[in-house]
Amino acid sequence: MGLSDTLAARFDVEAHGSDVRTELIAGLTTFLAMSYIIVVNPAILSEAVQIEGYGQGEVFQMIAIATILSAAIATVVMALYANRPFGLAPGLGLNAFFAYTVVLGLGVPWQTALAAVFVEGVLFMVLTAVGAREYVIRLFPEPVKRSVGAGIGLFLLFIGFQELQIVVPDDATLVTLGGIFGNPWAILGLLGLAFTFGLWARGITGSIVIGIVTTSLVGWGLTLAGVFGRGTVTPESLPSAQYDITPLAGAFVDGLGQIDPLTFVLVVFTFFFVDFFDTAGTLIGVSQFGDFLDEDGDLPDMDKPLMADAVGTTAGAVLGTSTVTTYIESSTGVEEGGRTGLTALVVALLFVASLVVIPVVAAIPAYASFIALIVVGVMMLQGLVEVDWEDPAWAVSAGLTVTVMPFAYSIADGLAAGIIAYPLIKVAVGEYDDVALGQYVIAALLVVYYVLQTRGVIL
């Protein structure tokens, strides 16, 4: 039995309607769509993490290594334990909260912030082991489950539009169409997007990967040839990697000895809340897109991918990075046909491989990597056909879930809006018996959370 047959048997590839080649391409696609985090995460966290005797550039490299290792560990667990095609890495938004709100804003030592992430991860492992996380997610109203994929799609579209400068900030209307044709990099990104859409429309396997790689190569070539200014990184311009992370790894232990109990509890709770709903939304949304959900809109054996998420968060805190979560960019690999943990295993191995070629991986420019978000964002809108728009409770709940995500720039807030709206509309139309007690409880707790947050009682 060859390696291909062994992998196919280990991950039960054929039973999931896939093949080894498709899984490999899907893993590469997901990795390329996620690879920006190798640069973005340390860029954010290094502003808050100060290590005596080390410059910011050296700290940046340490966090980059921690980012790669934590992503690889979590994704391996997803592959081998959960057998799902989802990639994991330190989450955007949570790393900004870690750096700008907790450390720089509240003055909490970065070691203590890592301790809060560690505690959150351990709590998630315990709750997942006893089935509590899966139970809560199963209580999500069905219109929320059916619409979350489209909401994430719009969120991806908005992020991609911003990165390619298709939309830009505006004082009067908040956002407006950007001056695309005045920026050579935006023009290149737009051409790459059109090229990728054309490949996808023709049914070419690996269209997203081809689009990202081709756009990157063209951009690097034009930069090195002097046609464009050097306004972006190229493989030749990045420093070599350094691998000593001992000043960062294990620093959370020191943080446990510097705790202000009230602040620490609030920080842990905020990490806990955002990570819970972000992960839930991503799992359900990407699963809907890959047709993994059952007839009730639930993901079978959800406790396994949730455990991968919890293990990743705990390992990340030990290594020295913020909360690890399942990535919405996993939908890029699912779109390419990824259906099993083999896709995730490829993602994990590519993260490990990127330790050797960090400069090249990090040099994938935003105008190329974010093409994937726009392409997949458009495709994920197909989930809206599963919503019963004639039912008022479905229409309001699904409508808010879909629109609040991009407008609030938060998957968690979009989920919360849909969860709160569903029982309210059901009661209004006299169908309160259709709502489970647990759904009322979750909606009430979310209302309390947002009221307290608005009043500044919690973060």
C-alpha cells in the first residue's frame, strides 16, 4: 500500500466524497489564505510584548515562531482527532484585544494576559470534555445556523474589499468606492481577482491557489524590475528567521503571580465570550458551506473540532501567543473540495515547513492573499437559499445574523444579534412554545452581557 492509499484509508477520504489530490490542493489553498497571520499576529502583539534585552524585531520573530507552532499543533489535533478540514491559528481581533485593550489600555502585564489566555483554554478543554460547549451551540436557533455562512461570506468580502482598497473610509458615508486606479498595487490585486474568478468559473481545480501565486509572482517581478516602487515586501527584502523563543515560551507562569483578581476574571471572561462565539460561528458557517451539517443544522461530533480549538488556545498561551481559533479562511480549502482531516494535516505541515522559509511565506502580499477572501465570500452567499424568508422569526434572525457580522466587524456580535432576535419575534407572533428554554436563557444572558459592556462594567 502506497502513501496515497495509506492517507486515503486513514482519513476515510473516499467515504467523504473526496480524493487525496483534492485534499492536498485544499490544504495548500487554506494555508495560503491563512499565511498572512504569520506576519500580522507578531506585528500586533510585538507592540505590547516587551522583553528585556531584546529589540522589537527580535520579539517579532519570536512571536512569529510561536504563531506557527501553535497553529500547527492545533491543526494537527483537528486533522488526527476531529478529521475535519479546518485550519486554526491565533485569531485576528482577539490578538488586537490582547495587545491594545488588555496590555496597552488596562496596563496588564503581557505575561498576565497570556495567563488569562491559558486559563481560558483550560476552561474550554474542560467544558468541551463534558459536552457543555456542544450543548450550547446546539441551542442556537436554526435560522442562525442556516445564515451564519452567508454572514461570514459578507464579512470576508468586506475584509477583502478593504485590503484591495476597493472600498475605503469616508467621512460622510463611512465607506465609499476607493480610488483603485490610482494605486498600482490595487490595480494588480483587482486584475488578480478577475483572473481568479475566471479560473473558478471555468471549473479549474486549484483556481484560488493559482490566482494567489500568479498575482504574487507578478507583483514581485514588477517590484524587482523597478516598474513599481518598493512599497511592498519581497522575498529578498525580509530578514532571516531566528528560532530562540525561550524568553517568550512559558512566560504565562510568571503572569499567574501578578494577578489582580477582578481585572483578571474580566479579561478571561471577555476572551472566553468572543472565542466561544467566533469559533461556533466559524465551525457552523464553514460546515454549512461544505455540507457537513445534519438535517437539524448541527455539526456531528462537534466536540472534536471544539477540543482542537481548546488545545490550540492552551498550547498557544504556553508558547507565547494570544487565543487560537478556527479560521474562516478554512472555507477556501472547503471550496476547493477539502472534506477530511487530510486537508488540515496539509495545513499543519505547511505551517511547520514555513519555519524554514518564513521570509518567503511572509512575503505573500495582502493584495494577493486577500483575493481568496473575496472569491470565497461570494460563494458563501449561497447559504441564503436555505433561509425561510416567509417566516418572520427566520427572516429577522437570519437577516440580523448576516448583516451585523460585517457591519460590527465581528462574527460573535452577528451571532448574538440573531440569537437574541429569534425568541423575541417568536413571542411577538405567539409561537413562544417553539422556543426551547435554553434559547431563552442564552438570549437573556447575551442581553445582560451587552448591557454591562455598554455601561463599562465589563470589557
